[in-house]
Amino acid sequence: MAKEMLKGNVAIAEAALRAGLEAYFGYPITPQTELLEHLSKRMIELDRVFLQAESEVAAVNMVYGAASAGVRVMSSSSSPGVSLMQEGLSYIAGSEVPTVLVDIMRGGPGLGNILPSQGDYFQVTRSAGHGDYRPIVLAPASVQEAIDFTVMAFDLAEKYRHIVIVAADGQIGQMMEPAELPPMREVRKERPDWALTGAEGRDPNVITSIYLKGEEMEAFNLKIQEKLSEIRRSEPRWYEFQTEDLDMLVVGFGTAGRIAYTAVEMARERGMKVGLLRPQTLWPFPEERLSQLADEIESVLVVEMNAGQMLEDVRLAVGGQIPVGFYGRMGGVVPMPDEILEAIEGHYNRLTVRTVRT
Amino acid sequence: MSAINFAPPENMEVVYERPESLAETHTHYCPGCTHGVSHRLLAEAFDELGLREKAILVASVGCSVFSYKYFDVDSCEAAHGRAPAMATGLKRVNPDAAVVTYQGDGDLASIGIAEVIHAATRGENITVIFINNAIYGMTGGQMAPTSLPGQKTNSSPFGRNVEMTGYPMRVTELLSQLDGTAYAVRRSLHDAKNIRKAKKAVLTALQTQMAGLGFSIVEMLSSCPTNWGMTPEEALDWVESEMIPYYPLGDYKVADSVANLDGGKRR
Ligand SMILES: Cc1ncc(C[n+]2csc(CCOP(=O)(O)OP(=O)(O)O)c2C)c(N)n1
Ligand code: SF4
């Protein structure tokens, strides 16, 4: 299929549909709304389920119902809406029904604004709801990655019977660039054997997240933890640029990572031995690769569109071996390449001073 | 739990049995609680309409949280108040299933009022069994939106003061105003005659759903002897003497399409 000019939100919607999305439930919120609008047309044309819910609270619980029936289902929202979905996400995690959520993040806290932000890194990567679990979080940095990760999200959700969040900042949702859509997949005919469909000719299935006895609840938690360990081993994904012959590494995800790429190119032109690691999975975080690189370099600079959230994961991965600097913009302000370059230079020069002294 | 012997003694005829749609198990309900009665009515209705293999029960948060264990049908357990939304998701992708939510008055009328109103207004083809016992049972007897004026509960120890806490909510009347509601009735479980009427209403509600006529709800005035601090018998009397005057029994909405089911016999 050829490349075409696509807006991020529309591309995600169309990619989900082509991945065999059978049901969508959502509620309008900027900067995500084109996603819902695109599906309101296409899903009905294809005789699939589209429903605009009365709230994000209802939307996520409709998703919970359809996911319990074993179909490919998703919702999409933006920061304040995702806050409202936390309860439902926790029930979904506790019931192990495959679910995809797209979060086109905006500036907060509160009603905030509709500008691109990465201020919900903690919200999506920690648990996205009460209880002891973490969803898989995919962070695209381009419209093409948004498409590819959306398709991958359904496969991962089903493989692990877990929540996958595609977390993009508003920039990815709103911008247009050339990208290629996947071929159309049919909606799957069969349902998994655990699904709620009516117990025709079989024993009844039950989907629940309640375990009254401490030991049973603990056993279930251990089962989830085992699954999460497997995800941690198998699913970290990242993108690397100029990581050979390296003094300093820049780490950034999504739009911040993409702009940092340009800044790293500029720094290399100026003779600084700088490279980029852009996590594509925020959870599982590519901690092993980061820790390997940290063994070989002098310092790390984290760049985010927030006050320093992924920064904590970078520090954990680096483990105090080397200094970790930070450059961030907040509230919907997108950093420019030359600002990041300046931060790189500042950090790099301190490093040189320190190396000269010792 | 010790094994239960359900086999009838020899030389005796079976005249009354566990419906197939009920699981062979004990329930955890208090003695004299009417949750057991409403379970049985729903299970009998599934059996009689041949819906056991099509049924999907959405249990809610309240004393009936484990009702999914008591029915021998596909089932799940929704978040507090969200059963109609979960049921919507299930029904939209399983249009041939009989999707039923089973909700208490705290669950449906308080935390879940938005979800049930919107399910009704969409004419969602689901059936809601609404258990109104005028109290929060599971959490130990706090005031519900349906608690009566003056009713003493553990969170209204001086009696429900309507000036401070508002008035009891008549949910079935409220939902009957919505165009998407096809069938909305109130019944009571305080005696055999009324229980039989409640059963008929459950049958009609399920038929409404299976015919795709829209949203159906059967409210059942129920007893909670434990949290009302009464014997089971006193509690049933209280339903009749105190609840029915505030919550009149009757059919609040029977759409023409529903009345015409079975060739109009329901008129
Ligand atoms: C979000 C949330 N808030 C509060 C609770 C605690 N809670 C459990 S059951 C219940 C009330 C149930 O009352 P009702 O729906 O009337 O059912 P009953 O127990 O009387 O059958 C409450 C408040 C909860 N489980 N979840
Ligand atoms: S507390 Fe009340 S509603 Fe709950 S089981 Fe006991 S009697 Fe029934």
C-alpha cells in the first residue's frame, strides 16, 4: 500500500479498524476527537459496533463488557478522560480481558489545555487504576509508528490478556504526515473459549475481579506478576540513533524524543559524541539496554514534555552510575531543537570539565 | 463446604425443583432475605423461555455481588453502578444474548444512576432487575437514595431528614419517562401473590428484550431484615406497610409493542 498524507488521530482510527476492530466506545475530548469521529463513520459503514457513550466512565465499562465477550475492542480519550477511566481499567486488569486504549495526552493538571503534553507518563505507566499491575504502554513518535503500534496493541493485548495503552501526545494526534496504512483484516469470527457469549453447549464462563480470600487474591496477583515479568523480558522496544562511540546519551519518548533526534544530529555536527535512545515501550521500559549503555558513557540527559517523569525510570535503570540531567517543558509547550541542543551542550560541557579535572 | 444432597427421598414425587439456570450451591444471603426469591424468579424465567444458554448475567456491587455464582449461566461482575454500561458492551457484540443486570438500589440509584438512565434512553436491549430494599445492605446498613423519610440507618441515625438529604428516588417512574424504555414496572416480594406477579413481569421483560423492543426494568421491593433490625416476617410486613405507600406497585411503562407481545394478551 502506498503512503498517503494522514492525520495522526485518523490514522490510528483507520489502523485499528483494519486490525479487525469489532467495537468502539468513546466520548469526545480534544485533541483526540477526530479518532472518534472517523470511527463513527467507518464502523457503521462496515456494520461494526460504534457507540458514543455518556461519559468516559461509561465508555470504559462498555469496553469492559465487550472485551469480556472476547472481541477486539478499544476506546480512546485524552488526559482528563483517562482519569475517569481508571476504575474501569483496574477491573479490566483484574479480569484479564484484552483491551486497547488510545490516550492522546494534553496539558494538565485539571482541565489544563488541549496542547500536546507528556504529563501523564506516571498515570499510564504506573498502574492506570488501583491495584498492583501495569499496562503495556506504547509511545509512537510519528504517524507511521502510531499506525504500527495500534495494530501491535491488539496483538499484545490478546497475547497477554492485558491492557495496552497507546500513549501519544497531542502533537502526534494532530499532525499530518505521509504514512502507510496496513491491509484490511476481517473481523475475527471465533471467540476465545473464556468469552461470555451465552453458555451454549458448554459450561458457563465467568468474568470477575473479586477474590475474597487473601490467599486467593494473592495467588491471582502472583499470576499477574508472572505475566508482567514475561512482558518485561520479551516486550521492551526502543529506537537508537548514534549510539556508537558515545560520551553522552539523550533519552526521550514520543514527540520530545523526535525533536531530540534533530538536536542530537546538530550536536554531532558540532563534534559532541552524543546519541539518542527513544523508548517505544514506556512500560516495559527498556531498562536493560539503558543500563548497558550507561556502563560505557559519561552521562545521560533526559528530555520530556513534563516536569521529569520518565526521568525516574532512567535513574532507576542507570542506578547512580553516572549523572542524569533533565530538560523539560510543560503545559503544552513543545521544546525546539535548539533549546534541546543548548541543554545538551550545557550538560556535555560540565561533563568535559569534570573529565579534565580528574 | 460439605457436600449437599439434593436427591429427593425415595417414594416421594418431585413437585418443585431447582431451576436449571440456578447453580447447585448454597447462597450467602441472610435468613429471610428476598435476594434468594428474586434469584429464583429470574432463573425460572430463563428456564421457561429457553434462555439458559443465551443468558449473560451482569452482577453488581452490593449483597448480590456473588450472584454470578448462583446462576448456571455465563456471567460477570461489574464495577459499582456500571452494570448497565458493561451490559451495553456485552449486548452490542452479542445481539442474540439475553443480557440481564441485577442491581441493588445503592448500585443503581446512587452511584450508577447515569449509566442506567443512558442505557434506558438509548433503548438498550437489556433487562434490569432492580432490587429496592431502601438501604445499603452489603456495607452494613447505610442510607440509600431510596431510604424512606424518617428511616433510621447507620448513616442517618436520627432518621432520614429529607431537608438535609433529599427525597427518596422513584427510579421506575423516572425511567418510564424515557422514550427508549419499553417496559418499566414495580412489583413487590412480600407475599406469594406478589411474587407470582413479579415472576410474570420478569418473563415480560425478557421477552421484551428478546423481541428487540427496547430497555426493560423490573423493580422489586425487597427486604433486608438484617440491616432493618427486624425478623424476616416483620421485614416483609414493613415492605407492605411502609414501602408500598411510597413506592406504589404497578406498570409505569408498557410500550404498545410490549403490550402486543403474544397477540396482545398482556393488555
Ligand atoms: C466505587 C465503590 N464505592 C463504594 C463501594 C462500597 N460498596 C459496596 S456495596 C455498596 C452498596 C450496595 O448497596 P445496594 O446497591 O443497595 O445493594 P444491597 O447490598 O442492599 O443488596 C457500597 C457503597 C464500592 N464497592 N465501590
Ligand atoms: S444484608 Fe440485607 S440485603 Fe444483604 S443479604 Fe442480608 S438481608 Fe439480604
